[in-house]
Amino acid sequence: MTIQSSTSERAILEAAEREFMSKGYDGAKTQSIAKTAGVTHTMLHYYFRTKENLFNQVFKEKTGIMMQSIISAFQDTEGSFIERLQKGIEAHFDFLAQNPDLPRFVINELISKPERAEILKERVKDVAGNIAGKLQKEMKELIATCEINDIKIIDLLLDIASLNLFVFIAFPIVKNFSGFFYKTDKEFLEARKKETTQIIINRLLNKQYAV
């Protein structure tokens, strides 16, 4: 692949992401994507063949990054498990804050086309496969020495995802009330990130933890 073709393909993917995020799969138009990307409709078809293929590529990429935002902090060998856990929670939250429409987009597409769950399942397996086993082993050792409370890695990751995702899924509603307590959306989101981190860590340590 030449530099020019690689650049064109990336421009199409970025334009497609904006189109799909704002209009969903059914509302998105490949002609609009091609125009935004600065390529011809024929060129878009050359790279991705169909709208479905283009969507799947965007869906795989964004869900993969979303999963990686949790896992990456645990791949760091420096720091204690709790310190790496805190980094993982915050990295995932920060990613969602940078992509606030992504959670609703993913859920809406999974509801409208349940078969897309297979794509998400594969991305989870790709990103979390090896690291999950290593994390579970490390956690078992900490549980055995009573350093953390008993919990399965899947439950820990679901707890993190659930608490972080809810903020952005419900944000269009929640922001109508958060203004009574916080001056800005940024202040509210920082408070939620800190709260989620403390809830998860307290669950593991069963005591207060300064974050």
C-alpha cells in the first residue's frame, strides 16, 4: 500500500466515523463520507467495497481502542496492582470523555443489529485474551494473601466498564441535573472519574483509598 492510498483510506475511515456516529448505520451515506474524506465515491468503493464493510471496520477499530484503554494500564510492569488498576480505570474514562458519543453509538447498533455483538466479542477476545489470564493469576495471588478481596477478572472489568459507560450513556439526561452541583461539565466528569475509581478500589480493599 502506497503512502497516498494509506492516507486516503485513513481519511475515509475518519469521515465514516463521524458520519456513523452522528447518523447511525442506516442514516449514514457513503456519498457524504466520500465527500468529507475528499475522495470519489468510486475510490471509497475500491477500498471498502460496501457500506457494511466500512461500518464494520470503524466498529472494530473503535471498540478495540475502547477495550485497549482498560487493558493497556495493566500491561505496564511498574507499580502495584492497585496503582495499575487506577491507571486503567482513568485511562478508560478519559478515552470515553474524548469519544462521548461512542457508548450510545455501540449500544444503538447492537440493539438494531444484534449480530454485531459477534464483532464486539471478537474484539474483546483479541484485546483482552492473553492479558486477562495473567491478571487473573496475579489477582489470585493477591486474594490468597488477603491483599485484595475475592473477585473474578471478568467481574472487575465489567464493574469498571459499567460505572464508566453509564456516565456517557446517560449524559444527555444527567447533565440537566449535574449543573445544580457542578459549575462545568468538565468538573462533573472529573468528579465521576474519581468516584468510580474509589468505588472499584474500595470494593477490592474494603477500606478507604486516597485517589
